[in-house]
Amino acid sequence: MSNEKTSRPMGRPGHGPMGGGGRPVEKAKDFSGTIKKLIKFMRPHYGKMLIGIIFAAISVILMIIGPKILAKATDELVSGFLRVVYKTGSIDFEYILQIIGILIGLYLVSSVLQYVMSIIMATATQKTAYSLRKQIAEKIDRMPFSYFDSRPHGDVLSRVTNDVDTLQMSLGQSLSQTVQSAIQVVGYPIMMLTISWQMTLMALCVIPLSLILVSFIVKKSQVYFVKQQRYLAEVNGHVEEMYSGHIVMKAFNGEQKSIDEFKVHNNHLYETAWKSQFLSGMMMPITQFVGNLGYVGVCLLGGWLAAAGSITVGDIQAFITYVRNFNQPISQLAQVMNTLQSAAAAAERIFEFLEEPEEVPETTTPKPIVDESGNSLIKGTVSFENVHFGYNPDKIVINDFSMYINAGKRVAIVGPTGAGKTTIVKLLMRFYELNSGTIYVDGTDIKEFKRGDLRSLFGMVLQDAWLFNGTIMENLRYGRLDATDEEVIAAADAAYVDHFIRTLDHGYHTEINEESSNISQGQKQLLTIARAFLADPKILILDEATSSVDTRTEVLIQKGMDNLMKNRTCFIIAHRLSTIRDADLILVMREGDIVEVGTHDELMAENGFYTQLYNSQFEEE
Amino acid sequence: MFQLVKKYIKPFLIPVIAIIALLFGQAQCELALPDYMSNIVDTGIQNGGIEDGVPLAIRESEFQHLTLFMSDADKAFFEDSYRLIKTGDAAKDQLQDYPVLKKENVYELKDISSKNRDKLNDLLVKPEMMVTAIAKSAADKDGDLYKMMNQYHITDPFQMISMMPADQLKAQEKMIDKQIKKIGASVTRASGAAFVKNELKAIGYDTDAMKDNYIMIAGAKMLLIALGSALCAILVGLLASRVSAGFSRDLRGDVFKKVENFSSEEFNRFSTSSLITRTTNDVQQVQMVMVMFLRIVVYAPIIGFGAVLHVISSGASMTWIIAMCVIILLGIIGILMMLAMPKFKISQKLIDKINGVTREFLDGMPVVRAFNNQKNEEEKFDDVNQRILKNQLFINRTMSCMMPAMTLVMNGASLLIIWVGGHQIESGSIQVGDMMAFMQYSMQIIMAFLMIAMVAVMLPRASVSGKRVLEVLSTDFCIHDPQEPKHFNDEQKGYIDFQHVSFRYPGAEEDVLHDINFTAKPGETTAFIGSTGSGKSTVINLVPRFFDVTEGAILVDGVDIRDVTQHELREKIGYVPQKGVLFTGDIASNLRYAKADATDEELRIASDIAQATEFIDSKPEGYATLIAQGGTNVSGGQKQRLSIARALVKQPEIFIFDDSFSALDFKTDAKLRGELNKLTKQTKATVLLVAQRISSIMHAERIVVLDKGMVAGIGTHEELMKSCEVYQEIAYSQLSKEELGNE
């Protein structure tokens, strides 16, 4: 496992001003495949979604019919007006009221249906997002450790949050919008045709014009968007770097140099930023202009046709509404295609993760670790037999390692930083599978145990103590979930941490915050010792503190560990020479490989790497 | 936010004014379009392209009829405005235009001013109505006029009229006057046009061509206006993007410059990550709102105002409908936002939370699995997941209201306009086209206000960003250069003197350092040791003036460091931080950071001492090996060695090592210290060194033991082992007695 904690990547590039306009969209590698999977995934919601689609359809159809009916009212006004002018009568307001009544009903029904549809679709997407998150979380549990070696945690994190977020947002929009826009795209021309084929023809001719212009601009602006994104990253990168290295920059009088460099990046950003913004901002005026072109066309052609008497003034009014609205579903469909693209890209990453190969399955005939009355059957003997292992198959780091360790013995693992001292530990707990060879606990191949059983035999106290956001009591009980309060307190006492806990404001109920920054490193380690006590394991894995612990706490930690080690088989990643010299066996590691094995005296006699390592600390100048 | 905008918009005042002017132009154009549509409907379609009651040409006979109902003054004006074309001397094209010329003389309208035309139109209203009415009643076989004409055997009703007694005529006129008063202006205009149309038909004039012409010209004007609107909008886009990008460039530049001059104290106050977001994301946020503001928010009141003007000039008094719709819509948005806003805020927190749970899960994976607690973690995750689901559902269900409600209001507005407008049409105050235009204005205005509402949603976030940026800009520096800087005393080179130095963080209740006294000498190593929180790092960070002392003074080369410029002080210092910090570039550029003109040989010597040569040489590109941002492509130990080498290249008088060997293994640590010692002895450099490991400092000439911010002892290792209890404690915790005895 990599110790490098990668922070969450700096989000997606922020939504640029006037969003949408030609920003390059992240694309999925296999668009249709991913969409198919996504559709399959939404199966539990099919029924509701169908209802939603039907509702959407009805709602849109009603909305489309509206202007045509409204036209009748206008026509009545026109002819009524003429009657007034020629003094042959007046406007029939009863008729108009009737029409208004019908339309109110129509619009109400349409709006209600649209609302119901939105709710149905939103619920379906939210529930899908929920179950995606759930599945990812469960999947993490079943993944082998090796998966996380090659990937920063931020990557998996961003799938749970960013990707699912993107998906839920774009999916929710796309689903209802696609249905509505599709019906509108078909419905508007049909309604237009019922008024006049000549005008429809003209209106339909204008639309491709807008599409061509828009796609031309999108292409142009995309170039600048890519550049802008790059320069933005450069600016942000420089800021991040200079702020993180602020002290060094100051210490070496680097202010001017840094400001000058920033200016260069900032100017680059300015140049591309305004260009990309301008170009993407052109979309609105251009579509508006083309829309106006259609409007003028309708007025002209409609004027002639109406004067010639083949259509009415109301028809012109309805037609204007249709033409003005017709652009909308088209640009919306284009937008939906974009959002679908990013949704597919997000979904692809999620499914990719869900489809990753999982841990080797558990044995079907597990060996028990306790007898019927609950007494442990394990004494704690550990042996390695011709173990071969490598994090990569092509780079074997443990070559044919064999060793027998009696129950209750202490094994020290030593070596310079980064020598891979924790590898052995990870193999023991079966976090990784061996390439070949066998590890036995009490003579049983560890693969014969259930993973859970095997791991319950071990207790771990790592230097990078892991605590979670919760009370101290909860954190300690993590060692054994069914432990009583008394047992927890007894364990804390044995780990010399009871006194410290009681000095805290809320004692055992003190909250440890998310970064566990409200207690010191040394105290954290004491708590993990207590946790291991509570778990009462047969075999212990200890990681000695190197630094950043104050002296008095260090003494407590030492005492706690000594206490814990009694009567258990111990693997100690050792830094203190006294520990190393007292060990029953020393494994010397170098660059991931076990290079020497033996007791202190044996190894010193060998005068090899261990001797070098041991002496280097006290070399005379 | 407002303050920020005010300050940074200044250089762009002219373009901003231009933007507003252009937006005004755009609004005018957009609003003019429905006007023309209304003209096409009212004049083009309904009146056959005839704008008013002034006929282009008129038969002599009809001319005479009209004059019957005019006062003498009016008559003179009327005759003055027309010229007579006689049947005999009609030109060919005149004959073509007015075929009736073959039989009858025709009066043709002279080229008159629009003022005179309006006057003519007004005085013609009554006569035209009279003539129309008389013609109509003459055709009515049951009417009095018809009977009278039969009685006197007169075929021309007007001859009949001229024979009528004056008072009878007066009564007729009075009746017409009453009628005119009753009907609205639009009806009189329409009936005037109807008269003209009939007359022109009688002349044989091609009225269809006239109508087509009218529509054509209106269409061409609309096209020009549409083009004008697009042009304005594009220019606005150009200016707005330049202004907002320039605005954010200036702002970002100033923030960066400010932060670069911050001392560690200001850095601690804001925290590094917060400063990064303030310089990047927050500025970006402000910029985004700027664009929106310039293009949309400013536009809405302009178009709203323009529309009101148009509405007033069109005579339709339905502005209240628009106002009502805007208020209802803003109300709906307001209510929905009020309902959803708190949930939005929670939503961000929940996302952080699920991030936290997942991160905990991932980071603690070995522990989780070692203790078999996967189920427990999954339950925790599911708990947050459920809460996200509930929260999101609430937000979605609330926001789902928005669209249907808005369409409903907008459609309702159309219906209301039809109803109210219908009555106004009947009373003659507007025409159908006006009403249609009104519908379109109202949509434009409502849309503009909706846009404002959309932008308003973004505003709170942006104003928070603006505030955060402003906070940085308005921070006063804690550390200033002196007004009249002194210079270092070269005779005391390499001496660092702490005189009763105390330090506390601003706002803190207790001193971090209290009454520290010691002198570091050239060619010697002064080391600091103590447990975490003892203040050992703070001591050495005071020397380069990352912080200023609270009490006492630090003298370097005999001069108080507050009396020289920060630049001059830091020129003397080679600083190596705890965490190796490298900058983007290559290894060589990093090593040359403090001394740009260092030779390759100098780099090599420095990396030799820093024990970095071996790994640099192992890289295929050697010194040209690229360093990624934050130095992520080299290990912690390598970073430390390079940052030591960087300080060495500078060849400073004073070295400061802030726990700089922690990532090195014992062996490298020991070797490096040996080489370094040789060098500093040779160059008479002063070394200040903080360490955790006692083995790293055992050989220092002077060890300062710190405990809770106070000096617990000063001396060599041997002296301290005898006299200083704190030192002994540290020593015993790290080394066994035997090892210590080995010395």
C-alpha cells in the first residue's frame, strides 16, 4: 500500500463564465456501451420512468397546441375590430372567454404533468445515484490492496463524489429534457404545417443556418477554451507552488522572480480568457439574430399570406410563438448531447471501478480458529516457506524466503526508509496474495482461513495511527465491537492512556475530529495500542515511532508496547537499537528485499549490510 | 464585493460606458421589432398598406364632395396640398398609375411635410366619414336620402346634400362629431384608411402593389434592426469579455503580489490552502459574476425601461400585467430559493462528509480490514448516503416546481393580455397588432427579469468570494522594512545574537518563546533540540524575519535585523526547510534558485556535499531532470538533499537547517553532516540547526536545549549530559545507556 496520501484532485476545471458555450466536453471511450450499462442499471425505475415519459409527452403536446387555440381569440379580436370599424357589430367576448377558459385548463394540466414528471425523473436519478454510491462503497471492501497501490486515493474518492455527482446532475437534466425536446422538435413543425407550408419551409430553412453558425463558433472557441484551461492550470499551478513554498521563496529573496513569472502566466490567461469568452458569448447574439431572421420572415410572409386571406392574423401570432420556441429544443438537444457525454464519461469511470477484478474468493472449507466453547485454537506459530512476492509480477522483491517463528518470539524488521519493511506484514495478514510459496499460522496455510478469521489473529499498532471521526470510546472499541465499557477502560489502562483520556474535557466521550488534529501524534499511538489490547490478538505487528513524539509520551508508548508484547508473537518494524538487539530474530531489508536474517550478534559477525547500517549512526567524523 | 468592483472597474470605465450604451441600442432594436410586426398586422394587412386617411390621389368629383364638409380655411389648405391633373394633359406614367384619368380629372398629393400631412389627416377625418356615410345611406333603399333623391330625380347624393339647408347639414355634422368622439383613435385611423383604399380602387390604382410594398419595406427595416441588434450584442460581448478578463487579471495579479509579500504570520492567519483558493477560485468566481453582470443584469433594467416607454407610446395601458408577472415570478423564485437554500448548504456539507467517510475508509483500509470492521464502515457510509438521498430529493422536488410555475405564469400573462387587450381594442384605444406586440414585449421583459433572478442565485457565492479576496488585499503587512535601512557591520561577520528574545503569536495568550539568549559564532554549529512544541523551529524562523520578535532583539553581524531590509538580511542566509520544497523546472534550475549564475562546477560541489550526486547521476538526464510541480517525482529524501544543495550553492554566511535531515537514513545523515561540517569550518559559515535525533546534533559546538519555549540548557553534548535533565531525558529515550557510553 502506498503511504502517499494523495489529496483530492483540485476539482474539475471551474465552470467558465457563460457556461456551455463551446467548452470541450470530456468524452467517454465507449459511449454507447456505457449508456447501455447505465440504462440497465436503472432497471428498477423503468415503470416510473415510462409514466414520466408519457406525462412529459402529454404535457408538451398540450403546450404546443396552446398558441394555435390562442390564435382563435386573436382572430376574433381582428374580425371584431373590423366589425367595430365598419360599425356592423362588436367583439364577441363570450367566445374569447370560452377560449381563455380552455387554455387555462390546458396550461394547468400541462404544468402539473410537467411537475409530476420532473419529480418522477428526479427521484429515479437520485435513487440511482444512491445505489451507485452504495455499490462503490461495497466494492471498495472487496478490492485487493494491490489495486490501491497503483492509484491515489483521490482517484477512488472522486468517483464516489465528483463522478456520481456529475452523473446525477446531468442525468436528471437529460432524461426529462430529451423527452420534452424531442417531442417539441417534431411537434412544432407539425403545428407550423397546419398553418402554412410556405412559412414552415422558410422557418425550417433558417434553423440549419443557426446550427451551422453555432457549430462554426463552437469549433473556433473550443481551441481557446482548451488553451484557457491550460493557462488557468498554469496560473493555479504557479500559485499553489509559490504559496506552498512561500518560506523558501522568501528565504531566497525570490519575490520579484515569482511575481514576474506570474505576470507572464496571467497575461497568457487574459489573452485566451477573453477570446474564449467572447467567442462563446457570440452564440447568444447569433442564435438571437437567426431567430430574429425567422421572425422577420414570418412577419413578411405571414403578412402577405394574411393580406391575401389564406391565413389569419392569429395564425401569424401562433406562428411567431412557434418559431421563437423552435430554436429552444434544438439547442437543448445539443446541450443534452453534451451533458450526456460528460455523464457517460463519469459513468464509465464508475462502471470501470465496479468491474475491477476483486479479491481472490474465500476458501469454501475454512479452518476454524476457535473451538465450540470459544477458546482460541491458535498459539501463534508463524512460518514462511519458499515465499516469493512482488508488487509487480516482473519485479519480485521477496525471493524464496523461508523461516520458522515460534509462538511468543519477537521478530525485528530493520532497514533504511523505503526498504519495504511493511511488506512482510501485509503478506502475513493476506492483504496481498503470494506469487508462490506458503505462509503458515500454526501449521495451517493462511489461505485455509477465512480472511476475517485470519486478520482477527493479528493486532496492529502503526506509526501512522489511524483514528476516525468519533469519540475515543468508539475508536477504542473498534478493536472489538462487542467490548463493554469496562473492558475498553481496562485496555486503555493497560496501554497507559487511561490517565490521559481522563484529563480530557469529556473523558472517553471526547470527539476526535476528522483530521484527528485535536490530539497529538503520540497520544494517537497510545490509543491504537489500547485498541490492539482490546482486540487481544495472538500475533502483534508494531511500528515504532521515529520522530515527532515528545519524550514523555515516547516513554509511555514504550511501556505500553512492552506490556502489549508479552506472550504474543511480535513483528516489530524497529527503529530503536535496543529493540532490535533484544529481538529473537532480525530481518534486514534493503530496497524491498530481505537481504540478511539472524540475531544481532550473528549479523554483526557477518559484517554485512546490517553492520553498516548499525555503525552508520555512530560514525566518527 | 461592491468595494472590490468599484476599485478594479476604474481602468475599464470607458468600455463599461460603451457597453451600457450598446446594450441600450440592443434593447431599442429588440423592442422595435414587435413595433414593426404590429405595423405589418395593423397597417399592412388590415389597412392594405395604407397608413392614414390622406389619399395619394383623389378624383376631382370626390375632391369636391370632401370640400363640402370643410371650413374655408381647411378647404384652402386642402386644395393647396394637391395638384390637379387634367384628363387631356396626363403624362403616360400618370395614366398608368391612375387609369381613371382617361375619364376624369384627378388631384394628386404634393410632396408635403409630415407635419402638414398630420394636419391634413386630422381635417380629413370628418369629411371622409361624412362622405362615406352619405354614400352608404344613398345606397340604402329604405333610407331617407334615397327617397329624397328619387323624389327630386337627382342621381348624385352630393348634389342633393349641397341643396340641403345649412342647418340640416349642421345637424348631420354634429352627429358625426359625436360619433368621432365616441370611437377611439385607432378606429378613426382604420376607417380613414378604408376610405382611401376605396378611393384608390376607384381611381384604378394598384393597391395590391402598395400593400406588398409596405410589407416589404417594413420587412427590410426589421432586417436592418435585427442586424443592428446582433451587432450591438456582439460588440457588448467583445467589450464585456475583455473587461471581465482584464478585471480578473488585474485582481489576480494584485492578490498574488500581495501574498508574495506576506510574512509567515499572515500566512498562518489565512492558511496556505485558503490563500490558494482565494487567488484562484475566488477570483474566478468574481470574474464570472462580472461577465454575467455586464451582459445580463445591466440589460434587464434597460430593456425593461425601454419596453415601458414603448408600451406607453403604443397607448395600451397593460403595464400592470407585466409588473404583476414579474413580481409573481420573483416571488416564486424567492420562495423556492428560501426553501431550497438551506438544503443546498447542507448538500455541500454532506458531500464533504461522504468524502470524509470514504477517505477515512480508504486511508484506514489496513486497520479496517485488520479489525474486520468492513460492515461497520459500510453502515457509516450508508448513513451519510441516505442523508444525501433525502436532501437531494427535497431539493429536486422543490426545484421541479420552478419550470412549470414559470411557464404557467408566462402563459397566464398572454391570456390576461388577450382579455384586457380585447376590451381596449373594442374601445378603439389600440389595434390588434399593438396587442400582439405587447405580448412580445412582456415576454422579453419577463425573460430579462428571470435572467436577473438566475444571476442573483449566483450572487451570494460570488460575494463571499469577493469578501475573501478583499480580506487578502486589505491585510496590512506585519513586517515592514525600515524607513532608513542600515547596513551590516562587516567586522562582526557571522555572529547571531539573541538578546532576551520572546515571541508570541498575535492573539495568543502565552509566549511560544520566552527570554531566549545565546550567541552563534562563525564556523560553529549551534543546534536546537527539544520535544514537540518546545519552540525550536520558531527560534530559527525568527532569524530570516519570517516573524518579528515580540520582545528583545536579534542581532546579525552586530545589527538589529529590523534595521536592515529583509532583502539584505536574507541575502546572507541559506535556509533549508523541514520539508524539501522544490519548484517546477529541472534539478539545475532548482539548485540555481538563489544564485542564478552558479557554474556547473558549483552545482556539482554542492550536490556532492548534500549527498545528492549519486541519485542525480542515476537519472538519465542528470541535472536536466525535470522536476514536476511540487517535486512529486522525487522522493522525500531526495527533495531534502536537493534543498540542502540549493542552500549550499548560494554560499551564504549563515545556514539554517530546520529539521532538514529527518527524511534521510542514518547513514546518509551522518555522511552529509560530516561533509557539511568540513565546509562550514572552512568557509567560517554560521550554522543553526534543529533536529529531532540526538545523533544528528551530538557533535555541535553548542546545543541549545529548549523546553516549553525556554532555554533549559546550553552547552556541548557532554556538558549537557551532566547538567541538563531535559537533555538527558531526550537522550535516554532515543539511545540506550550503552550506546551513549560508546562515545
